[in-house]
Amino acid sequence: MKTSHIVQISLASITILAAQLCYAQSPVGLWKTIDDKTGKVKSLVRITETNGELQGKIEKLFREPDQEQQPKCDKCEGANKDQPLLGMTILFGLKKNGDEYNGGSILDPANGKIYNSKLSVTDNNKKLDVRGYIGISLFGRSQTWLREE
């Protein structure tokens, strides 16, 4: 094998490894949200990144048989008012800032309110710490979402 081939293969391997390491700490992907009260999986949210901004859409809902299977955001205001939760964007405008993503917002469909938000990937890219807050981060609530394999 020629030296140039070895160099090309080495560079390709380094590029692939670097891409995997960047993805490894990224919140991009599919996440399970957990109900604060029951501890059960509530939904699947797909987080994507466009032009450096994250957004998250509800991809699947886990509902009890006696619950409305196609719920709408009846407490939301504006464009989301009475829109189906399935497919709704609930996380938007977050940008990378060091080890976390912040500067964005999160919608709580249960009460229709939009909060400031920040998030960070933890536990070897298996968990996502999501915080919604009013004003400063001290006044808010956190959830841990789990990566869907």
C-alpha cells in the first residue's frame, strides 16, 4: 500500500471520528419525555438543528386508553391555539453556548405557557437536562429527558 493511501485512510478515519465526537455531545435526536407525577414516558420529541438553532417537535404521544388520543393545545395562545400536540414545535431558538444550549424557549402544552429554556447533554449523551424558567434560571423547573435508542 502506498504512503499516500495510508495518509488518505488515516485522514478519513480522523474525520469520521471527529464527526462522531461532535454528534456524541449533541442534543440532536429523539428523546423520551417523562411525566413529573407518574414517572411514565409521556412523549417522544425529535430535536433538530437548523442554522445553529435547535427546535424540538412532538413526534409521538403515550396516552392512557381513557385519555384523548389526539389532544389539542386548548390552553395555548396564538398560532398554537387548538392545534394538535402531535407535530407541535415545543422547543425553539436554542443556540450552543459552551457546554449548554440556551437563549431559546419551551412550550408547556399542559398550561399553554412559553418559558425561557436551556438544556445540556449529560451521562455520555444518554440524558438531556431541560430547564424552563421565567426571568432567571433560578425560577423554573427542570426535567431529564432520555435518549431514545
